[in-house]
Amino acid sequence: MKSKEVVQMEINPIIYEDIQAVLSEKMEWSSLKGKTILITGANGFISTYVIYTLLRLNMTNFQSAPMTIFALVRNREKANKKFSQFIQKGHLRIIVSDVSEPISLDEKIDIIIHAASQASPKYYGVDPVGTLKANTLGTANMLDLARKVDVDRFIYLSTGSVYGVLDGNLCNIAESYTGNVDITDVRSCYGESKRMGENMCVCWAHQYGFHVNMLRLAHTYGPGIELDDGRVFSDFVKNIIHNEDISLNSDGRAKRCFLYITDMITGLFAVLFNGKNGHAYNIAADTETEIRELAKILCGLYPEKKLSVKLNEATIPVGYIRSMSAGATLSTEKLKKLGWRQKVPIEQGFRRMIESYCNLPSPPEGI
């Protein structure tokens, strides 16, 4: 028979452990008691973790005054499958709508977390218009709603792509860096629209007087990402799971700041509780990893599979537009002043991600 705790929250055991790890952080969790929170893109990888965290708080700390969570999605069937046990309890309400269309709610909303976005590069070539709509029209719609419902806090999930094409020579890029985005490049549909979204946030906050923060996320990975997501680390994880050699479609020298999902989520809550109004915050790993080095790390996690890293001249998938950015480290000093620290090493994080798809036991501490 399942324990009471497992029955209460029937999710992947590794994700469950991740949620517990987030909630073990010393933060102002009690300030969320009784709040009403709207999260866009709620079927997405990051939003799902945020929602699970809030629902777990309801179960453990807020039985007398639980939070009400509105989850805005485009696909009700997917949401019902993911959150069915929580919808039945009445504290999670599904709203089916495209964020690019205006939305109206009559209830007071205390916090909006706007995470709806086509973040995968597989969309940039086939649906650049849809990509930028969520980041511009969608952001305008959410900010208008924030004004109407007198929101207390508005969190906008932005991206390190706002800094544009980086040549690899820059180090510790701070939030004050204005970036280098080529507005005539179709791939800029993502980074440039996120830049516009950030400016919308500060303009609405300035004119209508509410609190906003922008989170510039690096490459966040972890359990729950769809393995056909189109990002390089998803492809590598799929290779490991299927016992396939990892093929590189480039020299693999580009560098990225890969951050495990729990470290990203704790960064989000650190800003939610203590971020300065109108400020942007980088959320990234402390160090960069070359793409080819990541491939070697993943193969090395499972030596018994005898997998290797190979160069591949295969055709790039239709619609995929390769990034020309060599990468650069993002400074997290501003976030660290709020008490945040990266805790999950890249080897441990990717082992957890891989094993979450294999339904294997959680890896031991320290791996």
C-alpha cells in the first residue's frame, strides 16, 4: 500500500524529491498563504515545477488557508492528465486560452508568473510569428490583466538570449549589459521579443504602479522536458536513454550555462520574495560547459553502455536555425545578494534527468 504522502502527490519520484528540495530552502514561504496565483504556460516544463511546488505547500503548510492557483494552458487534455489529482481538490483551476489573446478574470490575483513562451529553437524557423506573439502580445495581455486585478507581483520569465550573439570572449555578463541582437535575423524572433517583453514590464509597472521582475534564464534542464524539444541537451539525453552514441552537428565548442531545474526554481522564488522592483536577474550556472564536454559527461555517467561522441554531417532538422552565439558566462552576483546559490552539479543534475525518464530509483546523494 502506498504511504499517505505518496498518495497525496502522485508524480515522478525524482520530481517529487526535487520539489521537497526546493521547499527545504529557507524562504518566506508563509507569505504565500491564502494567495491567488496565475501561471501562464502552465503545461510547460518550468511552470509545472512551480505549480507542483505551490501545490505541495498547500498540502503541508496551508491547509487552513490554501493558495488558489490558476493555470493558463492551450491544451486542456494535457493539463488534465498532468494535474488531475489536484484539479479534483479545487485549489488548482485550469484556464484554456492562448496567451496572445486577451483574458478576463473577475477575481483578485495577487501574483502573476508569465512563463508562456516557445523557448525551443525548433520553433524559430517554422513559427517565428507565434514565437514573438507570446512574448509581446501575450505579455501585454498579462500586464493589462495585472493592472485590472491590482496584482502585487508580476514575474516575467525572460532569457539570456536578450544579450544576443556572444563571441565567447565576454565573462560574467551583468544585467546592465545591453546586448547585441541582430533584428534582421529570423532567429531573433525569440531574443528580440523577450527584450520587448522586458521593456513592456517596466513601462506598465512605471505607469500603473505595480511590482515587476524579469528573470533572464540560462539553459535550464531537468525531468519533464519533452525529449523532442529540439534543444541540444534534450537530444543528448534521448541518445543516452536509447543507448545511442551522441552525434554532434558542429565542432561542439559553443559554451552554455546549464542549470538544473531546482536551482532555477529557487532563483525564481528568491526574486519573487525579495527582488527589487523593475529589476532583471540572471539565473544561470556558475560555470559554462562546452557542448562537446556535456556529451562526454553524459556518456561517462553510464560507462556500461559503452557510448561515444561522434561528429555527424546529418542535415539539421527542418525549421531549426542554429545559434551563432559562442556563449559567455552570466553573472549571478545580483541574484546571490538575495541569498541564492547554485547547488546541483551538472553530473548529478543530468543523472537525475535521465533516470526520471527511465523510472529508475533516485540517484544516491552526491552523485
